Amino acid sequence: MSGYPKIGLALGSGGSRGFAHIGVLKVLEEEGIPVDFIAGSSMGALVGSLYGAGYSPSILEKMAFQFRRKYFMDFTVPKMGLIKGEKARTFTKMLVRGKNIEDLPRKMAIVATNLRNGKRTVFREGDIAEAVRASIAIPGIFVPHQIDGELYVDGGVIDRVPVSVVRDMGAAYTIGVDVSYFDTDPEILSIYDVIMQSMDIMERELVSDRHIAADCMIQPLVSHFKSTSFQHVHEIIRQGEQAMRDQLPLVKNQLETWKEKQDGNEQA
């Protein structure tokens, strides 16, 4: 789609609901809509990094169907978290073949939260697996990840859908994908449920205080899935596809309008 603006895709946090990002990517590729910049928080960082590393949406879909918690879950004696996260880091490093963020063909940014100073950190270079491990560190579940002497937790704590990051990267048109959901009547049976519901509450309040200003915001219907519903991968991906298809007329119209304005400015 030559002549169109540089497009930035912001993939949000949301646990297993983040598999919907694969469906969004699948539709964008089918429609020939290029993605020039990607920024991701938590699960969005993982999916975005794998896509940026060269995995097609169809391959990502197959990988998601084969996902097993045992690949990521290495339990430890609780101190700063229930899961060490070494398995997740090693698995990610294997999948991206040890690449650095700056090595990817698409410009990628990974968002994490600095636990000491409470500020957002945007990784745009360095080891992909280390940055993803920091970004997925759900407080209380994953042990915070240390990089260069700093401790990091989940990017969704401070920036659920990092639209402003892709704008800063140079995107003239932004698409955000919000896969979070706050359940007002959840079934809370375990410490995981307590922590994830607390995260959802916090993210809801964060977004209510700060509007996420994407040119187009995709919100897949994933409200009936828990953030730990890894057994429902197929349905979650389908919801991502459907949500993106529903917004295609808007996206195409906005891109065409942008192009017409640019052509008009050049002729003036």
C-alpha cells in the first residue's frame, strides 16, 4: 500500500486474551495493510516480538495451539513471585534465535515498568528475550526481572496499550489492540485469580484516567475468557480476526483520506 502513512500497531496486555493479537495480524496481512512499527506490553510484547522476528500469523497460530503452561511455568518458593520466569525467557530466546530488538526487520518496542521508580521503560534495543521477560512479569505471579541492575514488572502496569510509543517511533497512523477486560462478577478461587483481578482493576482505573488516543482501537470480544484461559486459544484468535474485520472499513477509509490529503498538499 505505497503512498500510505507509516502504520504503527500497539498490542496490549491481557494474559491469554492476547492471543487475539494473532487474529488481528492475520487480517492485516490478508488485506495487505503493512505494519511498520510495533509496540507491545506483556502478552502484546511477546506476540509482537515473534511477529517482528519473522513468524507469520499462520505460524503464530499453530504455535499458539501447541502452547502449554509447562513451557512457561517454573514455580519457585514465593519471595517476590510464584514463577521464576527462566523458562519463559529461555523459550522466547530460542524462538527469536537470540536476536536483539534492533535486529528485527520491523521496528519494535517492548514496554515494561521499572519497579523502583514507577516509570515506563521502552526497550528498543538489546536482547529480545530479556525485554519480553521483563514485560510479562505480572506482579506477584512472576518474579520481577532484573536488567542492568533495575527491576522490571509487567508493561501493562503503566501502559496497557502503548499507542504513544508507536507514535514516538514515527507512526503517522496508529492501530491499538485492547484485549483487557474487567469482570464485575468474577469467580475468584486462587491466588492467580486474586492477582489477575487486581491487575484488571488497576488497568481499568489507569485507562479511565487517560484516554488511549489511537486512530483506530480494536477491542476483540474476549470478555468471557479469563486472562489465564490458555485452553481457548482458537476462540480467542477468532475474536481478534472478527474485531479487525469489523474495523476494516474504518481503517481503509482513514488511510485513503490520509493519502488524498497528502496528494492535495503536494499539488498545492
